[in-house]
Amino acid sequence: MTVGPTEWLVIAAIAMLLIGPKKLPDLARAMGSAQKEYEDARKTSKTKKTVERKEEDLLIEQAKRLGIKTDGKSIDQIAQEVLQKADEESKKLQVESDSESEVEEESIEAVE
């Protein structure tokens, strides 16, 4: 429901009677400021929700890439499984790297 020009005139007339013509500009300024703060807060809230949703989508996408089933699981459970899988992969890479280093050291010793 929107407020039309007639309603605004009635509201302004009542405000002038109750508040007085000297304080009316201050009241209007305060109301405008309050409305601006409300709109800013609403936009910030929407932005936060959008960012959170994108982060959740990225997490689910990463879980699927790692072969983790996401059906029926909470975001926290999925995040935990992704971290566990990433830790396992990191350990595998470390073992492979250590093995390659040992082979290189043996090759260098054999050459010497």
C-alpha cells in the first residue's frame, strides 16, 4: 500500500499541529535519515545472504569434485568431509614428494 499525495498532506497538517512548524524540518530530516539507515541495513543483509549462499554453493561443488556425496548432509558435515578429504590428499602428495626426493638423492649418489 502506497501513501498518495492527499495522505501526505493530511499527515503534514497533523504533524504541524502536534509538533509545530519550527520543529517539523528537524523531524522530517530525522525520518529521512532513519529511512536511509533502514535501506542500508536491508541491502547489507541481502548482500550477506548472497555471499553465504555462494560460499555454500562453492563448498558443495568442491565436495562433488572430491567425490563426496552431499545429499541429506548439513553444510557443516560437508565442510568437515571436504577438510578430511583435502588432508588425505595433502598427505598423499607429501608421501609422493618424499619418495621422489629419495629417488633423486639416490640418483645423485649413484652418479658421484
